[in-house]
Amino acid sequence: MESLVQNILNALQWGSFYALIALGYTLVYGVLTLINFAHGDVFMVGAYIAFFVSTFLLTTLGLPGWGVLILAIPLTMFFTSLVGVTLERVAYRPLRRKGAHRLYVVITALMAGLILEHANLAILGASRKAFPSLIEEQVYNIGGVVFTNLKLGVIFTAAAVFVLLNFIVTKTKIGMAMRAISYDKFAVPLMGIPIDQIIVFTFILGSSMAGLAGLLFAMSYPVLEPYMGALIGWKAFIAAVVGGIGDIRGAFIGGFLLGAVEIMVVAVFPSTYRDLIAFSVLLIILAVRPTGLFGVARHTKI
Amino acid sequence: MKRYNVQIILAVALAILAYLAQEEIIGKYALSVLMFMGINVILSTSLNLVNGYMGEFSCGHAGFMAVGAYVSSVLGVMLFAKDKVFGPALLDPSLSIWVFPLIVIIGGIAAALAGLLVAIPSFKTRGDYLAIITIAANYIVISVVENIDTIGGARGFMGMKSVVKAMGKTIDMPWMPIWVFIFTILSVWIIRRFISSTFGKGVPAINQDEIAAEIMSVNTNKMKMVAFMLSSGLAGVAGALFAYILGYVNPGSFTILKSTEVLVMVYLGGMGSLSGSVLSAILFTLLLEALRPLQIIKWVVVPFLLILLMQFRPEGIMGNRELPDFFPRLKRFYAFKD
């Protein structure tokens, strides 16, 4: 019983990362029907930005740990969204203006991810970076279930982000515009909606959440390396797809589902089976329900 | 005479290649670059069948390559070499010349069966979702290999060099370049015949309009299955040759990065252009070798080049056209079919 509760807590934490990253995929896909394959690497860049920001604040300015954390959250989100927006401006927008085939944009995204990864490797070297500890980790033990304040913080943040984003997308005007673009890309500009601004806003939302995830991830697992974004990015993407890409609820449920599957697999099998089973689950879900759990099938018309 | 021009040219090229390799006029390095060129040609043409002609977005080609590489390596080592795990050689090493092509083909067949992993979901799933299935298939293959300890797991598997040596001992010839050349030509030939056949016309038909194709009596499910299996099978052949050239395989060589490399070659050459794929595979191999001194920056330069390509010439070098469309005079030497 205790180990079950413990595993559920671990799954919630692990799933929170997937959910936060999956959001970026799902938001961009929902608006542009573009798989932003560079998003996993934007998450990696976010973790590095968090590293530099917090080391700078800690050592140069000599702030205390909690102060650094309070400043690092908005700064990391800001700089990471700058990266995302730059990607959109430099790589995706020119292609969209030309009306290029979607496939070309997807390839550009894949390549942009590779560039981020290897530019990082070339500039910072292959050595891993150790993330400084910002807050004192407190371990609670209630009835044999062990958890830390950090773990609770991660889960709480993910929940808060979900509520916030759900509110933005369903209740605000800009959210309505986002949904409208995904519904009909050609009619939306005619209604006087500035399509480019909405798209930039979408990228800001997605990338800043990736930055937040990067910061939290670096705090939880304080070792940074350039390839960390690739695998987590792919898996978060899987989470988004399993939930039904383009739907925020789907991204969260998919993220937590994948987190739960992985933690349960590790609890029962050797840990090397984790990827194997996670990807097999994806394959089965997609084969049975090709549009994911929440996705709506779009029927092809003749 | 016109009918046999290409065959004669290829036979002469093979003879020259074998002679140069035998007398060691071209160095080991140049030879290995040439062999990797051949492998890249197989990879890019076979992926072009799915990504170009059928219009799907498969990005897990390296997974099938891994299946071919591992199956054929294990088989070859089991039959012809002394190994810690598999014990002494089962067959006489002098037989290796005759059995080697069979081993490569069995690797290809195994990869084709692995291709079913993608082919069967593709009946219902299309587009982005299918792309994900291919990525998942790639990861699944890698994790399976990593979890089987008898074939070395993540450490890799070796011993194929002794099979190659056994071939060389029986008849003293540079066997690997010869086999790579033959299989490269064979696979390009198979894809060309398939695409230009009446049966194979179903593949571009699916690309144009799947529903219309079905109405025109194309069995789309069967067509998809054939295309995916042929494509992954040829990738397996390429993987088998790759394993025997290096003499060592590990799961790390068949990750998404390798698949991306193949994707780059396909889109560089142009979707739906076989000669484009061949050309771009050759150019890309040379480019990678030329950029080798840059080390890690190479992987910044190559994606950047592709991004530029997507911005300014998204259809690739050749677009949808073939070589004779650019050089009509080639038709004098060979009767190209449409």
C-alpha cells in the first residue's frame, strides 16, 4: 500500500514534466498543425538557461537560494520563450509565408532541434553541468510514504499551469483566436485577427512552459547535458499524441499516463525495459485509436 | 546494343573497383568512403519509396537497419566464426563466400518483417500519427537490442571481421566492396522496377489521393504493406552490409540521428526522384567526409544547410524529375521507362 502511494507520487512528479513539455507540442499543433520537433531541445535550452541564470544570481549577486528561485522562474521563462519565438520568426514564419508544404516545416523543426543540441555541445563542451541547489530539500515521511517539498512543488506547478492554460484557451479572447486559427486558417485574418501575433503568443506560451519544466527538472535531477532534451522531448511528444494532440486536457492526461506507465514499469521490471514498454504502449494506443484519447478524428472528404 | 549499355558500364565499373581495391591503388580510407556511399544510396533510395513516392513521413529507418545488421551479424558469426557465446563455427569457413549473400538477404527479410510493425498500423493511421509510430518503432528496436544480453546489449556485438577474412582467405578478392556494389545496384534496380511497374504505380496513387486510388481498384492496404516491407527490407540489407564493413555494431549507431541523416538525403535529393536520391546520397557522404575536421560543428552545419534548402529550394536537388529530364541526351544510351 505504501509503495503504491509512493509510486503514484513519483508518477505524478515524472508525469508533470511530460505534461509541461507536451503542452508546447500540443499548443503549437493545435494552432498550426505543425509538429514542433525542436521543442524537446527548447526544453533542454530552458534547463541550461535556468542553470546560467541561477548560477549568475547565486555567485555574482550573492542572493539567497529562495530569492534566486523567485527571480529565476520568470527569467528562465522569458529567455526560453525568446528562443522559441526566434525559432518561429527565423525558421517557420518564412516557410509559412511562402505557403510551403507542411512537411518542409516539420523537417526544418527537426533540423532546428539538431542545431540547438549540437551548438550547445560545441559551445559548452560535452562535460555535464551540475545544477546548484536553490532551496533546502525537506523530506517528509507520512506513514512510510516519503516525499520532498520539491516533489510537491513540481506537481503543484503542473496543476496550476493546467488551470491557467485551460482558462486562457477556453475563456479569453486570445484563446478563442487560437482555437479559431486551428479551425479555419483562411477565414481568421478576414475577421481582423492578427494571425502572426496569435502564433507568436502560442510559441511564447509553449516555450515558457518548456523553460519552467527545464528549471524544475534541473532542480529535481541536477545534472545537465546537451542530449537530455531529445529523449524527454520525444516522450513528451508521445504523451501529447496519446492524449490527442491539439487538446490541452489530452496533453496533461497523456503526460501523467506516460509517467505512471514508466514508473510502474520500473517498479516491476528492470529499468532498462522502461523505454521499450513506454513506446510499445504508444504503438498499441495509436494502432487502436489513431487520434489519441481526446483527439477528434477528421474524416477525409472526397 | 543500346539495351545493354548500362549493364556493360556497371560491369566495367565493378571490375575497375575490384581491381583498384585488390591492388590497393586506392587507400583503405577512400575505399571505406566508397562503401558507405553505396550503403547510403541503398538507404536513401529505399526511404524515398515510402517518404517520396508514397508521401508518408517515416523517420525510423535506422531501426530497420539495426534489425538487418544484428540478424545478419549474429547469423554470420554463428556460422563462420568462433565466438564466446555461440561456440565454434558451424560451417566450414570456405563456404562463407557462397553463404554471405544469403546472410545479407536473410537480414533484409528479418528487417522486412520488422517493417510490419509500421506497416500494419499504417492501414488506419496516416500523416503525423504514422510518423510517430515510425519513431516509436525505431526506439523499440533499439531498446530490444539493448535488453538482449547474448548479443552484447548496449555494448555492441563484434566478430564479423573474421567472416570477412574467411571470405578473403578462400578466394583472395576484396569481397566487401564487391558485395556492397552489387547490392547497391540490385536495390536501386529493384526499386526502379517496382516503381515503374503497373503494380507499383499504386504507390504514387496512394500519395496523390488514397480514396481515389481505392476506387480505382488499388488495394491500398496491400500496397502500403508491400512498400513498407520493401523499404525496410532494403534498409536491413544496408544495415547488414554496414555491420560487415565496420566489423562491429552497437545500438548507438542506429538511433534517430541516423534516421535523420537518411531523411536529409531523401529531401536533399528530392522526393519521388530515384536518381535524385542516388545523387544526394553520394554528395551527402562526400559532404560529411569533407566536414569531418569540424567534428561536432559538422552537426550544426549539416542541419543548417538543410534548413536553407527548405527555405529556398524545398523540392530538393532534382524535385520530382529524373536524370534524363535534365540531360535528354542520356536517352540515347539507354531506354528509360517512365
